[in-house]
Amino acid sequence: MQIDEQELKNKLTEEEYKVLREKGTEAPFTGEYVNEKTSGMYKCKVCGNPLFSSDKKFDSGTGWPSYDDAIEGAVKFVTDESHGMIRTEVRCSKCDSHLGHVFDDGPKETTGKRYCINSVCLNLEPDGK
Ligand SMILES: [Zn+2]
């Protein structure tokens, strides 16, 4: 999908735009969803694409909302070699917005993955709405 960057800039806060479109990172323990326990669907703030189910959320202690799995096909992966590290960037598959990174140190009893996602990239839609 085609994104009008100027329109998006007007719609989002400065921090949201910085993280979503310029691969920024919110400060740990500041995001509104770090300790969120409400069940529902976390959607992309830019395009509304359903990304993560609250069932997959776990407390990683890192200060960012963490999930052990994404909705199938909702995200795409890009190798990120910035900051002297090789990481896997997670983007929304629909609008290409940056969401966070995925690591291999997640819960062993499930997928072993840890999706480390910025709260500002998400909108939680609680169940039953
Ligand atoms: Zn999106």
C-alpha cells in the first residue's frame, strides 16, 4: 500500500512517526502497553493490520511489549545491521512500518521467539469491541 508520508506526519505524534517511519525506538518502560494485560488484538497504528494477539504476549522484563508469535503473514523480516549489531527488524507487511525486532531468546516452551515491539507502533483493540 502507498503511504502519504506528509499526511502520516500530521496524523501521528512526533515520537510515533520517528519510531514507525524512521526506525526509532521508544525508551524502555515508557510505552503504554508494556504491562498491558487486556485481551484483544494489537493492530498496526498506521494501517490497522492485526499484528499480535494478546495470547502471545509475555512479560520479558525488557521494558517493551513482547510477544512469542505474530499473526501469520502480518509481519515481514528485514536484516538490520545498524548500531554494530545484526538483528532482525520486524515490519508491518502491509504498510512497511517499523515495529521492532525479533530475537531468539523467547519462551522455550512455545516458539522460542521474542518479538520486541514498540508500544507506539500498536493500537490495542480489546476483545468484544
Ligand atoms: Zn501497517
